[in-house]
Amino acid sequence: MLVCFACSWPVSIAKALKTKVVIGKSPVFMIIIIAGYVFGILHKLIYNNDWVVFLYLFNLLIVSFDLFLYFKYIGRNRRELASSKNAQ
């Protein structure tokens, strides 16, 4: 699961960087995923410290970057959507 997520989030990031469109993404969902990774890391560090903690950390970083891109582009996306509705 961690490896599949580690492969899928970069696709989402690449799309956001290329199109600069983030409408349709859920920041609440991303925050819940980030919290899950934080708790996964804490669990690994406390009870079973092994190399998997690096997968959790990597996934945490890419989801956090995707969330950053969301907040970077959402204002612009909303303004463009509002102006296109006004033009109709």
C-alpha cells in the first residue's frame, strides 16, 4: 500500500504543476492522509522501528507538497472559475 501511494501521489503533483488546476482535490482528505502518516510514523518509532518508517516519511512529504500546491493554486482557480461564469 505504501509503495502504491508513493507512486500515485507524484502523478497528482505532476498534474497540478503542469495544469495549475486543483479544483476537485479535497484538502480535508489530504490532511486526514497526512495525519495517518504521522500516526504511522509515531507507531513505527515507538513499537517497531524499521525501514518502513522511511516509506511513511516519504509519503508524508509528497502528500504535504500536494496540499501545499492546493493552497497555492486554489485562489487562482476560483478566480478563473468565477470570471468564466461571469463571462457567460
